[in-house]
Amino acid sequence: MTLFKLILFVLASGLIAATALGLWTHSRDRSQAERVWAALEAAREAEPPRYDPSMVEGLPEVAQRYFARTIEPGTPLHRVVRLEMVGSFIMNGNEMPMRARQILAPPARGFVWQADIGTGLIRFGGSDGYHRADGQEESWTKFWLHGLVPLARIGGTEDHARAAATRVLLEAVWAPASLLPQFGADWEQTGPDSAEIRFANIQAIEPMQISIDAEGNLTEVWALRWSDANPEKTYRLQPFGGRMLEMARHQGFLIPSRVELGNMWGKPDYAPFFLATITSAEF
């Protein structure tokens, strides 16, 4: 074998090995998302209690207004929801089309968000996830370009899990039953149309803040989130949240159907990067 052929053989062998390793790793990433999705599906109660307005008697006025608008009497109080959505994902100033599905079990059990983002050569997919069970946490952000080239494979750290846990808390607005006091939510009215919501069984993350309008429609949600989405790439508490632009009713729940979310909510450098319209919600 000539030297040239040997070099070609070595290069080809390396390429085949790298491709095989990438496919194997991508398969493991998908398996992790599928495993956690199945665990959250299994957490769904077959026969949950049904909503009665007496459940919120004694809560602050803003909470009673929210629930009067958000949950119809007699609605089964499911706290696991499956969502489908379309919209845009903004990265480095570039707005890209996004299509995703998600399972969510707030306020702290977990979520899996599986998305396809971009078009043409710049098209990537993968998932974000978080799962807390038996005192253990796992979290990840894993995305691949065309299923072959890893773009992001992070997670498995306390910092990442803490940030992901805040996301689950904030997204509880898509599963309103989880915000009832019967499931551990503690409401404190902070203004005529605003409230702070804490959960006694959730430690080390900041409470969520919400604002509603005169009718009880949700208008804003945010929290101080442990994040490294800053120029210094240093984990610290900073506001994350956004606006609820439209609402829609699904199976007795009124939930945000069009949202805008981003880092540094309420600050001059607020930068929304997630624009989504919910096309399906199943409880």
C-alpha cells in the first residue's frame, strides 16, 4: 500500500469511526429524553380531584381572580400537560423557525422539550430536559446539526439543574392546577394585579412572579433565575420571563397560547429569544 493510499485509509477510517460515535451518542441523547418523557407521562393521575371554587377561599384577591378566570368548576385537576408549539427561536440575533413538543410536570417534577429549529443547512434538533425523582436530579441541553454534529451537549451539573428547575416553575402557568394551594402553592399578593408564588417543597430557587389583568388573564411571568446567559458567562441570579400575549382554553383550563420569553426581563437589555404559539395542549 502506498503512503498516499495509507493516508486515505486512515482518514476514511477516522471519519467512519467519528460518524459511528456521533450516531451512537445521538441515540443515547434521544434515549434519555424518551426515558424521562415516559416517566413524566406515568406521573399523570388517572382520576385527579375536580376543581371547586371553594379551594381558593381565603387566598389573596389576585389569586382568586386568577383561578376564577383560569379553571372552570368541575375541571379535573391534571398537573401534567403535553404541548405542541410553533414559533421562532432567536440565537445570535438570527430568528429561526421552530417547531416543538413538550411534556411538563410542574412545579418541580420535570419537563422534556423536543424541538426542530432552523431550515436548510442550518437546521438542528434535540431536547432540553429536567427530572427530579427520589431526591435525585438530572438535566440536559443537547442539540445536533442534522443529527450528526453536536452543537450543544451540556448538563449534569448543579448549576444547570438549578436553572432548569426554575424553568419548570415558570412554565407552571401551562398547568394551572399546580398553582393551587392544595398542591403546595403559597400565594402572596404584591400589588393590585401581581403576586409572588412559592412552594414549600422547592428549595434553592427563587419564587415566581405573575401579573394579571382586571379579568384575571395572565399577562406576565418571571423569576430570578440562576443563569450564565450574560456577557461574562458566569452563573448568577438574573431576571428571566416575559409576556403572555394571547390566552386559549383547553379542557377547562385557560392557558397562555402565545408567549414571548427571554433573559433580563424588565431590564433595558431584555432580549426575548423564544416566541411560541401553542397549537395543542392535552391534560
